[in-house]
Amino acid sequence: MKTKKKFDAVKMMRKIRDKLSKEFVDKSYEGQKEYIKKRVKIRPGAAQKT
């Protein structure tokens, strides 16, 4: 018996990936990294990679 999902993680991931693919089409690798850096919020106390 299947139950109705309230949240579909696969569907959400595909939507996010498709959006990023459209935004990254004309960006270099460095441009992509800069885009992500500006939009990712770092939690206080979280380890950061340098």
C-alpha cells in the first residue's frame, strides 16, 4: 500500500539542480564557486573548509 508523501526530496533536488544548471550555463568554475559562496549561509560554529 502506497501512502501520499508530504515532501518529495527527489523532486525538490531535481528542481534545484535544474535551476542551478540554467544559472551556471555561462559561468566559469570560479564564477560558480563565487555564486555558491554568496548564497550559502554558514552556521555559527560550523567547520569551514579553507
